[in-house]
Amino acid sequence: MKWVKRFFAAVGYLLIFIVVFTLFTQVIDNFITEDAMHNFAWIFGIYDAEGILDLYLNTAMTVSALLAIGVTILLHLYIRRQLDAID
């Protein structure tokens, strides 16, 4: 029965990651303007539209993934602390 608990915990953490990742991606997409994308790309010497879009997408996905992993780890620690307090 222990493997069933671990399986459902893993599925839960995966769902949390997916939801938080999607949320952060949408927030980043809504706050970044076209000017900000161009200025960020020019720092790296990228001037063509395809390069700017690739850099923006890669950066947005990386930041979203790191934030989602951080939130998932914090949630995991919170759940562990609550379960330890119950015992």
C-alpha cells in the first residue's frame, strides 16, 4: 500500500507543477511587452524576429519552470510539516 500512496503523491506533485508552470507562463506572457523583448534580445546581439522570439520563449519557459519547481518544493515541505504535526 505504500507504493499506492507514493504513486498518488507523485501524480499530485506533477499536477501541481503543471498548473503552476502554466500560471507563471501566462503571467510572464501578459506582462512582457514587445519593446521589452527587443531590448532584452539586443543585449545578446539578436536582431532578427525569429531569434528574438526564440530567446523570449526559451527564457520565459526556463523562468516559469524554475519558479514552478520552487513552488512545488515549498508545497512539499509544507505538506511534510503538516503531516509531521499530525503524528
